[in-house]
Amino acid sequence: MKKVYGSTAEALEGVLFDGMFIASGGFGLCGIPELLLNAIKEVGTKNLTFASNNAGVDDFGIGILLQTKQVKKMISSYVGENAEFMRQYLSGELELEFNPQGTLAERMRAGGCGIPGFYTKTGVGTVIADGKEHKNFNGETYIMEEGIVADLAIVKAWKADATGNLVFRKTARNFNPPAAMCGKICIAEVEEIVETGSLDPDTIHLPGIYVHRIVQGDHEKRIEQRTVREA
């Protein structure tokens, strides 16, 4: 089965459709599948629902799809530092479903493992729990969260081999593995494709069974908030 594609456009061919549900890796500006997001913008696919920790910033990450109004709903944990996100949400143009970060990661992982739902204490007594099933375990109240299964998962990794085994670099791993797991189709953009068999099995962060397509490209290295002391 061919997994390596020559461009993001080729990797996305036949996958995108209006109204689809996409799970995206990344945290802040770290580990964002920026090349695939740019390609989705170019195709013009609209009415998208995204499950992602955040929506990037106005000119990077999912933020570029907000600018073109291709996103109708976000399932997210953090929505700061994006003026267009705020404008669309406050004006009622964008739906938003808040998820605590741990809950969002577990919803993705659960979906990828075939687990339809799970109970958690996180969010009990807040707006997060509105409309969700409550259950008592050992005198404590829990709410049920559903696993996420997305039409497409897009992630960014450091290295891959031709079979789809992925290695992430340091904190860029973040939401990428659980996001990859929950997609019916997973496309990974990587910095380097290495020879199959050259990766130490103990260093592989995501097995190739979860990855269907791979594309290599050049990535921008952004620093979210540069902080230095005064001279």
C-alpha cells in the first residue's frame, strides 16, 4: 500500500468534502500541520468542524481557515490569541464546544481505540457538563464524554518511514498521536522520510497502522511568545 505522496495536494486528493469533521494535531503554534492546513485552504473545502486544542493565530494554523470562513465549528480547549476567532464566536458565526485539554485528548484516543465513551470528573458542576449524562461512582459524580471519530486526521511529525511509523520531536508530540488515532483517514506531514527499518522500534511514538498517507515538506519554526529579559 502506497503511503508516501509527492505533495499535500496529492495526499488530500479524494479525501476532502464539504461539512467534514477534521481532527488536527498541534498545541499553540507547536506541531501544527501547517502544510496540510494551507492545502485545505487552497481547495476551499467549507463548513468544516475541527477538533483541535486551539485554532492557531490569525495568520497561522487553523486561523487561516477562519479568515476564509471555511470553519463552522471548533471543538477546542484554548481559544485565545486569535482575534478573528473571537469576532466570529461573539457574532454567532462560529460554533464552539469547549473541552478541557485532558478530556479532548482522551476523547481522541478513545475514538481511535474503539471506545464510544468514558466517565470523568473534569467539568462536573460547570457549563462543560450541561446536557451530559451524570453518574455516581463511590459517592462521586462523573460526566460521560463521547469518543471522537473524525473523517480525517491531519498531524505533523519529525520523521516517518514509508510504512507510516512516526517520530515526533519533543513537545511537538502534544495532541498529534491521539488526533492521528481518531481519524478514519490520517495524513501526516513530516520533516524527513527515512528508510524503512531504520527507526528504532523503541523510539516510534505512533505505529504506522494509524497513518494512511505521508507527505514531506519544509516547515516554518515559529515561537509563540518570545520572552527575554531586558538588557
